[in-house]
Amino acid sequence: MERRRDRPRHSGSQSGASSHSKADRDRSEGRYAHKRVRSAEDPPGSLPQSLSTRRQLYERDFPVYKQPVEVGVFSLDSKRNFFNDSRKLRYYVDPGKSPNFSLRDGYRDRYVKRDDGVKEKLDHILRWILENRERLQSVHSAPDCALGVDFITWRGHLTKLLTTPYETQEGWLLAVSRFRGTLYISEVETEAARVSRENRTGRHEEMMYWGYKFEQYLCADDVSSVPDGGGVVNTNEAFCTVVQTRLSDHKLLFSGEVDCRDKDPKAPPAPACYVELKTSAEICTPKQRSNFHRSVFRWNFKLLTYFFHKINYKTYN
């Protein structure tokens, strides 16, 4: 299902006053009464389905969302090979009040970037399911639901769905397949996302690296070691948690990458012990502040799905 938005079109020759009056007239005529969504079932050339944005339709108690329970983990090595264990789990190390980090260090000579043009879809989650099927099957499972869960997906896909009413810049396209009573949700890259990915500037690519470098400065390979800020940053490597929860009457199984975990022995059990690390530009302008608030908004939804222990971020100049 691809989410789309209709935007008002104003002629460049119109004055500001006439543009505002046109927008007001459109609203009064109901032009903005719906957000438009295209379904895969719509025949070519047909109008997309519509979802009403009238607040009254959705003012109800939030459905019960149970605390997620970790049912497994897996790791991906420097070649994206799957391992059914926690070998790539890292531990958070507090950098102190005045860390001296260079987020540009190693970008030219110690950086192995994952090929984000390769779309892995649900492959790694499905591999985990194949190797841990007995953890999912239940004597109480319905005959038409072999795994005992209603939905299987990545955490990031759930975040996109949760933030849809508030997102004004990025659309999404999701493919949903039903197999033996379970719905599998996978993302399909939109044309706009593909164009954006293939036309990133060098500056944008370097800024993406800064986040990974920040993680390297704060993460140790085991509970008794210290971070190696001079090592290679390889974005192929990953540690992922697999959790199960319930939203109202729907059982969900989803997975997501984890930056690190709190090494304090008194930390809560997984997934609440996991730590999310973020970087942010130093806020100097109203636009930067707006962008920061938008990012924090998405981070909070990400935390909601897992009930993460805490989130740390660093500003840079």
C-alpha cells in the first residue's frame, strides 16, 4: 500500500493573499478532508482509496500494547552472513562529560559501507524463524496460524506506520503476504526513495558515516573491554533482537537492529536494557530546531515499540 498526499498547487504569479484564499476555499470544499492511499487491489488508472482524517473517527482509547518480550537474537557479520547468536552485541561505555570525538576520523580509509542498493527484505527474520520455529509454535495456536503470530515484520516498518499521520516528506510502499495465517509485511523502495538514494551528495554520505563513527566511540565488544575508536567502521555488521508482543488482539513478531546494551548488571532484562545512540547537528537556526524535533519524534516512536532503556545522542558542529 503506497501512501500519497495531494498538495495544493499555486501559480507563481498569484499573490500571497490570493494563494491563501485559494487554500482556504479548497479546505472548505473538502479538498483536504482525506489522505489518499493506493491499494494493490486498485485496478490501473483507478482513483486511490481514501482514509478520512476527521479526528472524531479515531478518538478512542488506545488499544492494549503489551510489553515486548525478547524471544531471540541474531547477528550479521562483515559479509552479512547470518548467525543465530549474539556475537555482534556491543556494550555501552559512558564517554564522560567532555569527550573529544572526531566523527570524520576514518571516513576515507577505514570505512566499509554496506551496499544499500541490495534489498534483503525479510530474509534474515525468515532465517531466524527457520532456526527457531519451536519457540514460536504453541499448543494454543489456531490450526490456520502455524506460527501462532498474526504479523511478522521489521521494527522500522512499524515505525513508518506509526508516524504516517505526522510525516510530511517521505512516503512508503509496503508489500503484505499471507502465508498459513500469518501476514508478512515487507517494504518496497519507492521511486522517490530510489532517486534520493542514488543522488546523495558526498556531504550527505559523510554525515551518515558520523552516526556509525559515534557508535564506535561508545561501544565495546564485551562487557570488560573499552571502545576501539581507531578500528574499521563496517556497516554490514549488525546485532538484532527478535521480540514478540500483542497489540489489542493481534500477536506481533518483529525484529530490529540494536546499537548496544547497558552493561550494568542491574539493568532491566532485554529488550529494555538496549541503548539507542543518535547524533544531531548543533542547533543554530529555527530550521535545524524543527528538524531536530522531527527526528526526536521518530526516535520516540522507535523507543515505544521496544521500550528501550534509554537513548543517548551527541551534537556536533
